Amino acid sequence: MKRKIFISILIIIGLFLLEPLAVAEDYSEWKEGARLSVTAVVAPYTSVKLSVNEITFDVKGEPGDYDANQSVSITVGSNQSKWSVHAKANELIPESDKASSLPSSRLAFSINDENDFKDLGQNRLLIEGDAATPPTAFTLNFRLTTEWEDLPGTYRGDIIFSFLSSP
């Protein structure tokens, strides 16, 4: 009997405690207790990704135009209003002291399988876009032109990709 009375008292107390919570669910009656300011800082973002880190030209035969062993996919993404990617090659330096360098102007590129190759001896515009454009991949094809005075050997250099943006 005492147990039933005790349980009944707990139920009644529970109802009294739950009643204020039910009233509190009505948001129109809530009073503002504090305010938290929110600031979002969106930093400039740029991503230039290449599908490979190195290309190779297998020059086997007389002087002429040789295509790289593979094409390179370049993907650019940015939240900048207007952006552009440029490329310029350094001369190819021979590993041997006997040979002369290969000028950077003999390295050339084309975009998306076009056959219009442009030399990389000077800074060249590759692609441009804006922040409203999602990241897009482009295919770059490279070509090296050799001449009779190029001695046998291994030559190394770089193609530098630069990003230019207008906030």
C-alpha cells in the first residue's frame, strides 16, 4: 500500500514538473537571454592540380617534332572572381658538360587535343575562368622540337605554372 502511494506521489510530482516544459516549447513566449555574433571569413582558395609530375620525350630518330610520352590533365578551381593560369618553360639543361642546353622555345603545348602548338619560351595563357565555374579539367599535350646540333644525352628542365587572380 505504501508503495502505491509513493508511486502515485511521484507521478503527480512528475506531471507538475513536465507542465512547465510543455509551456516552454512555445517559442513565441521565450525571452532572449543572450546573443552570440557569428562571423564567417571565406579565405581566397586556389587549386591547380596536374595529373602527373613529369613528362618524358623519347627522341629516337632524326631531328623533328616529338610528342611527350603522355598528356597532362590540369584541373583548376578557385573562388576568385576572375583567374587565369599561365605556363613558361625553363631551358632543358644537359646532364653532360659536352652538350648545349635546349632552348625553352622548343617546348610547346596544345590544349584539349588541338593541333595548334604554342611555344613555352615565353609566358603563355593556358586557361582562364571565374569563381562561378566549378573546377574543370583540361588536357595539355606537349611537344619538343629537336635539331641536328642536339647531342645525345639526357636533358632536364621545368615547366612553371603560374596562377593569376583578380579578387
